[in-house]
Amino acid sequence: MRGPRPAARLGGNSRLRIAVGRILLIGALLVAGVKLVQVQGIQAAELAQQAQKQRTTRLDIPAERGSILDRNGNQLAFSVEVRALYILPQRARKTWDEARAKDPEKYPVSYDDHMREVAKFVSSTLGPEVNGEKSDEETVYQQLVKDISYEVLVSEAEPAKAAQIVAKYPTEIGSEYRSKRIYPNGEVASNIIGAANWRQEEKPPTTQGILGLESAQDNVLAGRMGRRVVDTMSGDDTLVIPNTERELVKPLPGKSLELTIDIDTQYAVQKMVTDYTKKSGARNGSAVVLDSRTGEIIAMANDKTYDPTDFGKADPDQLRNAAVASSFEPGSVNKIVTAAAAVEYGLFKPDDVLQVPGSLKVADRTIKDAWTHGTVPMSFTGVFAKSSNVGTLLAAQEVGKERYAEMLQKFGLGRRTNSGVPAEESGVVPPLNQWSGSTFGNLPIGQGLSMTLLQMTGMYQAIANDGVRIPPRLIRAEIGAEGARSEKQRPEGVRVVSPETAKTVRDMFRHVAQTDPRDANQNGTGKQAALPGYQIAGKTGTAQQIDPVCKCYSQVDYWITFAGILPADNPRYVVGIMLDKPHGTQFSGSAAPLFHDIAAYLTQRFQVPMSAEQTPFVRLQM
């Protein structure tokens, strides 16, 4: 018998397997070689570009925000560049530990010990605090060693100091552009200017207007963003690797706004309004000063303001610009409409005498004067100087409903002035076709319609400007980055009454401030508004507010108003004042003393010449 031959079969199979293995290995090497040639040669540029895209991010760069200036070029709001210093703690620790493992002689200390050194330098460079943020050595150290991906050390470092820190520790500390809005006058004019701040949560982060002009004119102030390319951490394009910025496209700075406001007058009027509102016990108080010839807003002040750098702490009353955002019934200040219409249509002359009864029935209402009297003879001038409701209604009835309604429109009531002041209300004037029987007993004495303080002041600007109402405006010009100034077009005037009528009404309303120590019947209601050396034309007003309980006119809550022209013989300025619910003090009954104080300041601030002669005395009640 033949035995098996296993050795021969085993040897043959082994040689076969080795041959096949060699063939497969050579094939694999050939495939790998071809792929290597393809990757490093044919596809090298394409793959490199794809890899670059995976770790680079395009980011917008905010433009420098434009400033807000007063009429004399004084800065009311401007921006300064600051830097946010940050670190990527987890990445920084990993980088340090890997470098130390490779070269322990070059990196002899641990990451934590190294960060002690960094914290000491950062704190010594910045100081212990930066705009309210702690930057002492221990605080900074604790931030540097946090086990997180991203940490801001300080948000508003000075650029020069930030550059020092980044230069010393370029692989650890990063610097990020930010902008800080500065309001050098604090709360002065904050209701007008508004507020803007850096919004890190925006895409992209930028300074954004939040309130007032800063918000309403944000597109003008903001400018156009630039563009940068940076390397970012994998998976998060908000984590910028320090010192990887490149391909910078410069942003276009925003335009600056030149306002009509005079900041010195704004400061003075704001202080006077705040003080007088407090003295009168009023809930709110506001004042507006207009240039009588141009309609420009010289000052617009409220007793309640806020800090634009910390507006989050302000309540809604502080944030609101009550001079344009609150409507009220003006009371007797509105009687100028009746006076202007009656003179314009030739119905009355200043010295015409009216027999004024103690009351007058209009539809279902009985109208009385503020003081009890029988039928008394009053001059047409005296009707307004003494603020007779009954006498005013007698004159209004001669004017007629249609002509009176038309005059309200000419004075610009019931619609916004388009002054450029944000959040302006329109007020309410009932249309003629909706008047009830008693409406014409309310409107001429300033009840049953509402207006803003700016509208009310604008009415008297028309009379001061020889009968031409010029819509008020706040923005004078836009100024480009290179200083190019673009004047805003002045609004066209609206003829309300003739120059002769305007002068007659001004002369009549001078006697609102008349005083006769011998006969109280010859005193005007606004004698406290008188200013020695100057003719003053104006009108007091007291309007009942609606009682929310009975839905009727209150007997205790009032709006107190005053509007005046300075000087009456050569008008330069118009001042409007409103006090909301004054009570409980000797100053609660009139805003005339506040007008006197504001007028006195204006004459000194702008060197207003004295009147050529004093207001002549006339008899108001015969």
C-alpha cells in the first residue's frame, strides 16, 4: 500500500498562497499609488480648497456709527472703538499640553501656572476694573482656566491696551472689535436722542439703535458693513481662532446727524421743567421752544428722562417723549383759533365791546366763566386776556362752524407735524360731520379735541411768524464721513392768516400778561409771565381731564398749559408748556411763572434785544 504524501501537498499550497499574496499586495500598492498621485497631483488644488472652506468663515465688520450733534456741532452721541479680549480655554489648554509633551524644556510649567503669568500681565495692563467689569488678577485667572470653549475676559478694553496683551500672548488671547456708544450729556435730551448699544447676539454683532433718534435714524447712522475672513473652531463659526483675520474689506462709516437742538438751552429748560413740575405737584411736565421764523426745535424737555447707557432700568414714563407722544386737551390756549378767525374774517376789532353774560347755553350744555359775574362789557381783547369762555363762544358763533373747522385744519391740528421727532402722535380733532349739538360749545374753549405740546406750540409759531405756519423740524443736516454736509430741505410754510391778522392777534394777546394794581378787573390771567423790558404775547390754559369713574369731566384733575411769543413786537422764539395734574401747591394753578423763567433765559442766551416800547395799557373790562 502507498502512504499519503501530505508534505508534498503542503509545500505546493504554501508556494501558491505566497504567490497570490504577492500579487494582491502589488495590486494594493498600485491602487494606493494611483490614489496618492490623484490626491497629491490631479485633485490637490480642489481638495485643498475644500479643506480651507471647512475651517474659514466670512464675517461682517460693523461700520463706525455716525454721531449726533446739536446745532453748534456739540456732540450729543458718538461711538468709540473698544476691544473684547477673549480666550478659547479648552483649545488653549490642549495646545499648551501638546507643546509641553513635545518640548518640556521650552514649556517647563503647567497650563495653570502659565495662566497665572498671563492673568498677572492682563490685570496689570488693564487695571482692576474696566467699565464695571472686574479685571483683577484672580478674576482673570479663574476665567482663563475655565473648562469651556469660549470666555470673554473684558468687553470694553482700550484698543491700545488690548493690542499690548495680544502681542505678548498671541496664541492664547484674542481681540475682537466692538463699539461703545457715548452720551456726554447724560440724561439731557435723552428723550429725543434715544439710545443705542452693542448687540452681540445680532447676526452680525453691531451697534443698534434701540430708542429715539438712534432707532428711527438707524439706517443713516449705521453705515455699511465691511467683510473679513477668519479661521474658526470646527463646528462653531462664532469661535474665532486668534490672529487669523485676513482679506479685509473696509466698512463704510455711517453719517452724522446735525440737530436743531441747542444743548445749552436744552439743559437749562430741562432743569427748569423738572424743578417746576416738582414744585407744582404735577404728574408730568414738558416744554418746547421753537424758533419762530424757521420752526426749528431749539429745546424739547420733559421732567422725566433716563440714562441712555442704562436704559433698561427706566420705566415707560421715563422712556416716553411726552412732548410729542402724549395728547391732551389744551384748554384756553386753544382760544387763539377763535381770535384769529374772528379778526381774519373782519368780524371783530380789538377794542370792540361785547356784552358777556355770566353763562351761555349751547345745546344741552351750559358754559360758564371761571369767575362768577353777571352781564359785563368786555373788549374783544379783554375776552382773551381775561380768558372768558362765554365771550369766546359768542365770537366763535359769529365765525360759524364751517370757518372754525377750516381754521383748525390750517393750524395743523389733528395730524402729525412730521417734525422728525420719533413716536409723534397726531392728536384728535373731530370732523365737522361728526359734531354734536354741544361740540361747538367745547372746541373754542379747548375741550373736546386733543393735541401734542409740539402742535400747540406750532399754533403760536404761526401767529409769531406773520401768519405762516412752518412745520417744526428736528434734523438740520446729514454729515458724511469726509465732512460733506447735506442740508435737509426746509418744510414749506402754510398760510394760516394774513400778516395783518397775525400782528393784531399778537398785540391782543400781549394783555394776557397785563397787570393793573389799582383794578383787578384789568389784570390778565398770565400776569406772572411778564418779563421786564420785553413785550410778551401768550395765553394761559386750564383743561379738565376725564374722570375714569364717571366718564365725565373731573373737578379736581386738570392740564395746565401756557403758550407764549418772545418778544411780541419782533418775535424770535415761541414757548409751549404743559403740566399734567398739578395739585396742592401755590404753583399748581398756572404755568406762566415757568414761561417767565424760560423766556428770561432765552433773552440772555441769545442776546435778544429789548422791545422798543412797553406794552400799552388797555381796558379789558369796561
